[in-house]
Amino acid sequence: MSFPRKRPQFHAKKAAWQRPGPPPPKKRAAGSGEQGWDQVAGWYDKLVGDKGSDYHRNVILPAALRLLAPKPGEKILDLCCGQGVLIPHLLEAKVGRVTGVDASPRLIESAKARFQNDKRVELLVADACAPGPWADGSHDAAACIMAVHDVPDLPAMARQVAAAVKPGGRFVAIFMHPCFRIPQQAHWGWDEGRKLQYRRVDRYGVPQEIPIVTHPGQGGGDTTTFYHRPVGEVLTAFGQAGLAITVCEELFSHRRSQPGPRAKGENRAVKEFPVFLAISCVRLP
């Protein structure tokens, strides 16, 4: 769930006009022998809380629900669910059942504390990249919110998503934009002569495993790994798993600059450089 940096470090509490960028990252999904984001689960749970970060509330969750379009009575898979920030919205839509899967036992414990009294919710500690009883072809739809870049084996995760949903079932993923939001390799700059803010990308075409400091400025040095992949590699992973992409939507920040000499240029940049990429897929027969 979803990018403080080391060089330069990005602090989640920076003012909107300073960095029209994303929140700190989602917990690591699974597949590397670690237990997800267990080592920083407490910090992440406090950061996201019950309603999500600023970006969750204003950009990510509205887009996820619009694209997923959950219907009453449906069975929905929330893959890499963390502490369950999407689940209340699915329950509000009167779905019949939600299966939440995450590699972190601590985050699943947090989710259970929130939803233990709702019989519609099943929460499982499981590897998103490995076969499991949850990938049984019984789900009407599935979502993966802010975790594509935390998964070490994306093709394997895509295959499990395809195995989890019915033929014709829907899948929605929202994740950091692979072209413009690359930790340590993409930065804001200011052109004083043209009075505009620009985005500089130092590296893009080669997949990278980038260590991320989870709470910069607070000590401790806990890190997770951000898996950067070019956008073509991401979309191909889902397509080759039998998930036909029907929508590819770029999501922009809702934030705007404080009044000042750079406000016009910064606000223009916010509308030019997307923060997240959202894809909607249908499982082929």
C-alpha cells in the first residue's frame, strides 16, 4: 500500500506545493521469503488508518471503485489488502463476500481487528505470487491497490489473479506511474526562465529493485523494496496471464500549490504529470 526516498528523501508530510507527488508506499506484497511489511506494519497502519491517506481518499479509492464497479452480492478479492482500506467501500456497495489476502500477518491482524464482526469478510495471510486456496476461480472481481510495484514476481501474481476470478471477471490495479514516479530516478525541477516546473527522469527502461526508507527523518532505517518496471512490461504481465486490458487510465494529483511566484507553473505540472496508473481488465475464457 502506497514512497519515501533515500536520494532525495520524500517525506509524507511535505506541503502539497513542495511536492505534488504520492504518499509513502503500500506494504510489500509477497514472494521473497519475507512476511510482507511486518517490520513496518505498525507505522504503515497509523499512516493509512481506517480511511486511507490523502491520496487514497481523493484519488486512489474513488478511481478503484469507479473502475471496479462492485455490485450487490458479488464475491470480491482484495489482493495485497494490507489493513483493509478498500474493504469498507466494498461492504458499502453491498457485495456478498470480500476475501482479503496479504503476506503480512501483522497487517492481516489489523484488518481482522476492524472487520472481525462482519461475516462477509475473510482475511488470509498468503503469498500473492503463489498458488493458494483463494485463487479458485470463484471471484466475480479482484482489485490490487498500490501493490504492483511491491511484488517481486509480477507475472506470477498476474497468473494468480487470473486463477482467482471467473471467466469474464473483472480486475482493477492502481499503482505508481511507471514512467514518472520512479524512486530516486525521477525528480521535480524548476525552470526559472520559463517559469515552469518540469519532471526529470534519470532512468526508466531497465527494471530496478530500489530500496525505500519507510519513514525518513525518524531514524531506524527500515526499508522495503520498490520494483520498477517499464510500463510495457507491467501491461504485458497481465495480458499474458489472460487478463485483457479494457481501460488504462492515468490519475493526476488533486493537490494545488499555495499562492506564490511558482504557483502557476506548479499547478500546470500537476495537470501534466500523472501520479498513478490504473488498469481495468477482464479475464478471458
